[in-house]
Amino acid sequence: VAVFERVDRRRDELLKALLTYLAIPSVSATGEGIAQTAEHIAAFMRGAGFAVDLVDTAGSPVVVGTLRSARAERTLLIYGHYDVQPPGPASEWRSPPFAPIVRDGRVYARGAADNKGQHLANILGVASLRDVVGELPCNVTVVLEGEEEVGSTNLETFVGAHREALAADLVVMGDGPVRPSGEPCIGFGVRGLLCFELIAEHERGDLHSGNWGGVVANPLWELVALLATICDRDGTVTIEGFDDHARPPTELQRRAIERLGVDIDAVRQTLGAPRLLAADSEDFSTRLAFRPNLSLNGLHGGYTGPGIKTVLPNRAVAKCDVRLVPDQTCDDVFAKLESHVRAVAPDVRIVRAPGSMEPSQTPLNTPLAEPVRRALAAVHRAEPVILPMCGGSVPSYAFTRRLGCPTLVVPYANADQANHAPDENLEVERFFSGIKTAAAIVAFLGATAACKDGV
Ligand SMILES: [Zn+2]
């Protein structure tokens, strides 16, 4: 409670720290401002009492901050990413993406929610608690990478190479949105992500469709015919063995899914009434949590300009992503895609994009989830929603696989954060409640350790 009061008293100062951080661009896709941002947040954390290292990787540096405590038994690892998505056309923003501004109770800037605002809240929460209690009840390690928006290419290697220094009892990542209802939630797992391209191409240029159509194979038809063998209209992937390794939900997970109670009609209304593939609430949540999905992201080829052009195009490209569930792996799924393409359309090339993410899952009955649940309940005066799996992808697997450590996603951002889009924003109150949540997680995690020993 004392720490909550301290946060409330220092609101202006805390908000200013966020605005300063957001004013520095850090676009991993182009490299703009990456080094400068890493230096900035490292210096900020040093000022807050952390011991900080900037560790080089094959890509962007990783910022590692630690606050050790002599009386602590447990260690909390906080993950975040200081890189942001490219802002896109400035004209689509109401205010410039790197000139953060508070409007109607929200901070608008690229990175406000994804992810600077969320991990800064965690850092400030830890620092606020330390200011109040002197010595933290558990050790804290902060890991901030600068490549999440380009696939976290070097994170797993980094974590593997620093296993001892990063050893922790629990990993918490503040990323993604709270529930559309505004309720806080805890995500126990995330789906993986694998992107690939299919390319159908003939060496000759475009051909006359009257002189060559029906005689020379058409790359666009080849690609479309192949795609039709990959996924049906109901979203079921029809490649042999595709979901062989998809682990069915446990009894506990099924009950958590039932409790989510999604209002299907409201979803349809919100989205402007598209055809939903999910039959009911349970099917909706099960599909997002426990089924792999293959999305056709883009399909290009031939002529789509004004008027007509009777042409047999020489090139067609499809871009796709797969969301994987435990125990699928990117390598295995890609191998199955490759052999399917080889068998059905040997002339079509399949190219895997760099930067895939494996799926990750932490059991719902993990004891150390309890301090996190208590922290959210204390701040929001309401029980958090339990999500066995999140539909999106963050690199939790780097920690679950390399550290063997339970990893929870504890998002702070509003559901309409517009991450990756123009006018990205974070509700100011959610920034402050995030700071309080982080402080409470550290306090409760430390208290659990003390209880264990009967102190
Ligand atoms: Zn993002």
C-alpha cells in the first residue's frame, strides 16, 4: 500500500520518464536509433539503482539489468523489447510517432504500448518498491532485447549462452493487450510463428493469353491450385501430419477456456460482421489457444490495373504465416510444408522467412503464478482472467526452453492500443496500474519465499 501511494505521488515524474523514452526512435527493421535507445534505457536503469550490462549479439544489443538483494531467495526475470515497429506514413498519425503526447488520458507514440510503456512500467514498479522497502524481497533481472519486432532472431541463443546469469524462478513479460472488456489477464502460453513464401515463376516474361494460354502452364493457376490443397474454407489445414504434434488441452485448460465466455455476436458486430469460423464461445477460444492456424497474408501476381490485359503472368507469390501450438516445432512444420509442396506442385518454390518463434506453454497449476494473480487482484480489485494460451506470439520459448522457467504474459496495454498501426497509444492509468502491479508481483513473490520457510 505504501508503494501504491508512492506511485500516486510521483505520477508526473513517472509519466515524464515514459515520454522521454518514447521520443527516441528505435526501429529494428531499419536500425534507426537502436544503439541510442539501448544506451538511454541502460543509463535510466543505472540511475534507478540497477547494475546494467549492454551485451552485444549478432544483432541489436541486449540490455541486462539486475537488482540483487542479500535476503532474497527467489529471482524474478522481467522481459521486454526496446525496439518498435516502423511508424508507417506520418500523415496517418494525428501527432508525430516520435513526439509523444498525452491526449484524452492516453499517451500517443510509436512504442507507447508495444513495448516501451509496458516494460518501463515493470522497471519503475521494481524501483518504486525498492525505494519504499529499502531492500527487495526477491532478486530482479531485467532483459530487454532490441529485435522482437523482427523475430527475436538472437534471443534464444543469448539466453542459452547466459543461462547461469539469467537463472530465475519466474519470467514475466508485459506485452500485448488486456482483455477487450478491460479486465487484466495472465497468459500462460503463446502460439509460435513461422512465416514463408510460395513462389511460382516461369523464366520467360509474361505471355499473350491467346497465343499461349492453355498451352503453357500459368503460374497463378499453379499457385492457386496448390493453396487450395493447403487449407480449406473452414480454416482446417489439410497438409498431411500438420497437427500431429498439437497437444490437446488438459482438463484444467479446458475449464479455463469454458470460463472465458466469449460473446460471439458481439465479436461479429465489433468486426463489422465477417463470417466467423468459430461455432460458439468455446470453439472460438479453443481455436485461438489450442489449434494451429495457417494464414494467407498476401497473394500477388499478374495484372490488376485498370481495364483489361489478356496476359499469362510469369510470376505469382503468396506470403503465409503459421501460428503453432505446443508441441509443434517450426522445423517440423516447415519440413511438412516443403514435402507437401514438392509432392503437389514441384515447380513452386517455398522459402522460409528468417525469425521464427516456437510455441511455449506454462502449466496452469504453476505455484508461482499465485503471486502474480494476487498482485493483479490487489491493483485492480478484481480477479484476472486466466488465459491458458494467447493467440499471438512473443518469444517466451527462449525462457521456457533455455531456462526451464515458468513464463507468464502479464499485459498492461488497453485492447485498442493500435500497436503496429498509426496512433499507437497506452492509457495513462494502465501505465500507472502496471507500475503498481510490478511492485506487487515482487512483493508477493518475495513473501511466498518467506512463507515457504515459515518466516
Ligand atoms: Zn509488436
